[in-house]
Amino acid sequence: MNFYITTPIYYINGEPHIGHAYASTAADVIARFKRLDGFNVLFTTGTDEHGIKVARSAEKAGMPVQQFSDMVSQKFRDMTKLMNISNDDFIRTTEERHIKSAQKFWQMLEKDIYKDKYVGWYDPRDETFVTESEIVDGKAPSGGTVEWMEEESYFFRLSAYQDKLLELYEKNPDFIAPASRRNEIISFVKSGLKDLSISRTKFDWGIPVPGDEKHVMYVWIDALANYVTLLGFPDKPIDDMMKECIHIVGKEILRFHAVYWPAFLMAAGLPLPKRIFAHGWWTSEGQKMSKSIGNVVSPSEMVEKYGLSQLRYFLFKEVRFGEDGDFSEAALQNRILYDLANDLGNLVQRVLAFIQKLNGHLTVDYNFDAEAKVLFEHSHELVKKLRPLIDKQDLHAALLTVWELISESNKFVNDMRPWKLAKSDTVKLNKVLTVLCEAIRAIGFGVAPFMPDTAEKIFAYINTAGNSFDEINVRFTDTDFVAPAPLFPREK
């Protein structure tokens, strides 16, 4: 079973921020879940390094453009390490493998490419063309200042794919998610597609057009081709993986992925991905993030201040994935205190610390009574409940489902009162502790995609490898557990 998931490749005109960390962590959560579920996973990320804005940023920094690209790309690699992102590959569009791939991809589009002259407005911030109707006070929808552009250009016959795209969306209603984004794209395509300028001549920081090196490829055709480069295109077959691909993107680049990219793939005769999922934007304390305001959320600062598992949890519990959200440190602190320390941390600590009072030894007994059977069954149903949620990229609902089991387990502890059973009924005590360890193991797997560091601690406490969901079906044996340290110390 193959599974391919991608983040956007991040444009290197600025520093990594919480939006980049958000997209990468979302893809990481899904990739980790699929690996635990036995899939052959390819998870990719990287940096988009060509285009006029990168060239200008390098000039402003007083650096050669390749040196500038190397420096900023490394910062995105550092971010993946900081957030414990488990990507299998990291692509840079300046790599030789990508240049070869992108040029071959261009050649496969040539039946739909012609040369003409582009005259119109251009937004360097998003490297995109804009119409008069989109411009407000000289600004593009991105907020960038538009520039008038007149130059010889190659064009892709995007207009020829309008009906094919609409047919794609109709036959595959889940191709674009969430549904609100799908409706936006359908409306855009129905309004009429114009042919797309796909080359530039006024700068040379880009991939040369095959057979006409006066032109460099439009940065978006270059960037989008990364998804096939990472599959070994053009030297390896890509169909099996590409058909199982989920692209995670920000809503601001959905049009490129949901309109241009499938049209390019159709023209090239290559398979389309399974889904494009567009996540929302984060504000900061109720305001749009801005360098000038000074409210841009730094992932490294949040990890240093609150912890990695804490930040990863907050990003997907606070807001439903796909919607906009507000990043508030007060909200983060509340999630840490109530959800993580009081709910999850307290459950693991109170059960495993109690076992330590029994010399750290668990005496198993699976001859459960009615109450324990219910918790046992719910623990073993957790992954089954999570699968459709992960497959819909509903990460918020997945966490809610895990927390339902945490709440049920905490209630079970309160109802069974193992501290009293230790004095009056050791047979029932063993059953209670056995099913609670079953629940904690299931919960460990439930949180593992979101908080792998925390899951590793849980698994270490209960002698579980944590490599596959299949381990949930292996019964505990009489065993000694190590003393647990608090998962979420109060001082963190």
C-alpha cells in the first residue's frame, strides 16, 4: 500500500515562520500515522529557490543568489529538524535532478505551448499574474505591490483545459478539500481561464527553457514539477505513487495546485494526485502576522518556551485543520495545563506511578468484568476510529477522538479506585491495571503522530516498541515497568 504526501516547497524570500511549521507538521502527522498503519510512505518537503523575488532578496542582502539560496534553504532544513518532521526527502529546485526533471516536464507540455508577448500586471511577492479587477490601491490580493510587465513569453494553453478541470472536480468531489475551498476553485474556473505565461526573459535566475535559453521557466511551473522530481521523474515510473498523493498547501497557493498543476499533468499525460488540501492562516493575538508589527510567531521561540510536543498538539487541537486560527500564548498555556498535564499526563502518571508502588510489577489478568471490557474494547477501536479522520485530514477530530479515550480512562480510574482495591481486592486490581495499561498503550499510539516525543516516553514506560499499530493486539505479560517521569512538568 503506497502513500505519498507533500508539503509545499517553501519560497526562500524570508525566514521560516509558524505557517511553514504548521504545514510541515500536518503532513508529518499524516505520514507518521500511515507508517504506523503499515503503508509504504513517501513524505517530502523542500525549498522553492528560483524567481525574481529570490534574485532581488539576494541582491538586497548583498550576496550571490546561489549563496543566498543555500543559506535560507538551510534554515528550512533546520525548521524540519526543530519540529521533528519525518520527511523522507528534501528537494531544492536548484538541484540538478530537479532541473533535468523540470526541463523534461516542459517538453511534455510543448503541444500546448506557444510564444507570444505578455502585457499586464505582475505580483512579485507571490510570483503571480494579476488582473485589473484584482488590484486595489496598487496592491495584489497578497498585499504585494504590482508591477507592469511587457515581455516576450511562452504561454501554456490553460484555456483549453477549463472543461476538463470542471469535469475533474465534478467526478472527484474530494479532489479539493475542504469543501469551501473547492467551491472557490470551481467558481474561479467557471469564470473563464486565460492562457498562462510560463517563461520570463528579464532575469536569468531560473531553469532555462529547453531549446531557448534566453527564457527561464515561470517559477510556478518549475516549483510544481518538484512533486514528480521527488518520484524519480523522468527516469522512474511515477504512476503508483502519484495516484496516492495528498498535497498539503496553504490556501493562498491553492489556485496554483488545484488549477495549474492538474492542467499541466493532463497536458503531460501524467497521473493526477488524489487530493489537494488547503489549510488556513494563523493570526497572532487577533492580528495578522506582520514583521512591522512584530507579532510573527517563531517556531523556535515557542518550542524553546513551551516544548515541542506542546506546540505540535496545540496547532491541531486549537483549530480544525483547514480553517483559519488565532495563535495565542494564553490559549497554548491553557491547552498545556488542562489537556496535556491534567488529562494525558495525569492519567499516565497516576496509573504507572501506582504500579511502582507494587514494586513496578504488572500482574496481568485479562478476565475482565463488564466495566473493564468496555474500556478494553474502546481502546482497541481507537485506531479504527482514527483512520477515516486521518484520511479526511481532519486532524482536530482525530485528537478529540483520542481525548475521548483519555477522559474515559481517567473516569475509569476514579470509579475503580485502585488505591482501595490494593487493600481489599487484588484480583480485581490486576484486571483494572491491565486494562488501564491497554488503554495507555492505545492512547500512546493515538498521540504518536501528533506528539512523537511524548509517545516515545509512554512506550518506554510500558515496554512497548511503538513501531506499528499491530502492537495494540499483543497482550501484555507479567512484566516490570520503569518509574515514570511526568510527561508535562508543571514548570515547562
